[in-house]
Amino acid sequence: MALPELLRDRLALPVVGAPMFIVSNPALVIAQCTNGIVGSFPSLNARPPEQLEVWIRQIREACEAHAAAHPQAKVAPFAVNLIVNKANSRLEHDLEVVIANRVPIVITSLSAPDEIVPRIHAYGGIVLHDVISARHARRALRSGVDGLILVCAGAGGHAGSLSPFALVSEVRAFYDGLLLLSGAMSNGQGVLAAQAMGADLAYIGTRFIPTFESNAADAYKAMIVDATAADIIYTPLFSGVNGNYLKPSIAAAGLDPDNLPQPEPGGGYRKRDDRPAAWKSVWGAGHGVGTITAVESTAEVIARLRDEYTAARRALALAG
């Protein structure tokens, strides 16, 4: 499908940088947007809550300044991720800030954003929603979202368990709108493969954790550089929702990643105070870690993705 006008002719690569708890910050988002991919961050990363507006203005001003200084450059819009859940006491506050600052793209997670979509549409913004199944996709579409993010097997952090081949095909059977795909993509060939399967944009997170701009701890970045797909474990233990985590970080938190305690229904230990903190001491990552070999600048990562994507397209055209 054609991209929404908001994204048309503004992307150097068909990629959205996924919002990552703790990791995503203004420096990373600005570097992503000014290098031609959508940058995003969870609103909860801005603390205290008053910092959210400061971050949004900082990102917008930096992107506008870059566009003015480089009129030929593709500068992508940015996105803010809102967690739609009763446990998120900041939701209404953060939504009001997003609306007041007319954030161009809002990414919603967990519950269907029934009450959020019309408020974002009122000023011309678009809403993209995370889903892990066709059932969730149908429910989100009833909310009026502008696009779906299919979070498939192998994605970092909270992730689904379905193969992208299966989920993309199922969703495309009833939806021809904007579709983003997440799950183990860390090179340009993966971006092209996502499009070949039927997605419009790739949704990439883990690849941007070991960048100079990200807010990840140095040990976290180094662990990703050293990891392979075999170092990722899928469990609901740490947050109550299934997610992919780095085994070495679990071991460093004092647990045996190959012999984890069984979670109660809904996830977690019986004594929740004994549970290592997801994202802070137990670190999320996707299956694509095996191709990440160094900590680099975001600009270098995106340039390599572009080169790989272009080469893969050329090779496919020659093969045809």
C-alpha cells in the first residue's frame, strides 16, 4: 500500500526504530530521524512526567534544525509510545502532553486504544498499535488505528510466538492497510524480506541498543555484541508477559536461565520482591543479536542497513 502522507518521501529506509524501555532517549530518536528512519521512545522513559514535554520539544527542534541545514536530507517524523493499561497511572497525563504537542505518530501497546485514536486523529496524528495475533489485529482495527505492528517470534522484549510468515499472511487476508513487522531483523536483507512477505515497514529495536546514542548501560551493549540467538530465552517470569531476554543478564541477576522458577498464573514469583527487575537488571533482546558485532553510532548502523537493503534489492532484481 502507499504510505500515509506523513511518511511519504520522508524515509531513507523503510524502517521504524522501536521504542525501548529505558534504552530509547532523545539522542537516539534524533539520530534515527535525522538519518531517515522513524525514531520513537516510550513516554514512561521521560521521568519525572514533566520531562516528557521537554523531550518532545528537544526532538522536534533538533529535527527541524537538521532539515533546515540539510534541505536535501530525508528527516523522518518521530513517535511516542503509550502503554494503554490501567496500571499505567501516567497514561492520561502523557496523552494530554502528546496532544498538546501534536506528536505526529503515536504507538500504542497492550489494550486496544479505543479512546485514544479519535483524540490523536483530531489534530492529524496517526496511531500504530502492537499486536501478536490476528485476533488482536482485528480488535485494534475496530479502534480505528492507522496501522498495525506485528510483533512476531524473535522480537526483543515483549514478543509474540508466531512466525512472521504465518501472522503476516493471516492479517493480510483481511487488512490491506499500513503494516509493520517486528522480529529478529538486524540487517538490510531482513528489511527487504519483511516487505517481500507483505509488510510495508520493518520495526527494529535490538539493533539500536548497542549504539553510542542509546541509554543502555555499557555492560548491556557489550552483552548484545557478544551474544548469539542461543543466548535469548523466552519467558513470562519477569514481567508477567512473555518476552525475550538475554540469558547472561539472567545469570548475572542470580538465576539459572536454564532452570528458571515456574511462574504463577499471570507471571512472577510468589514473592514478587525476589523477582529481578525486567529491563533494569534482566535485559531484553531479540534473536537478531548474532549479527551485531560492535557498538557503533546510529548513523553508521542506518548507513549499513541502507547498503545491505540496496544490495539485496539489486541481487533480487538480477536473479529475476
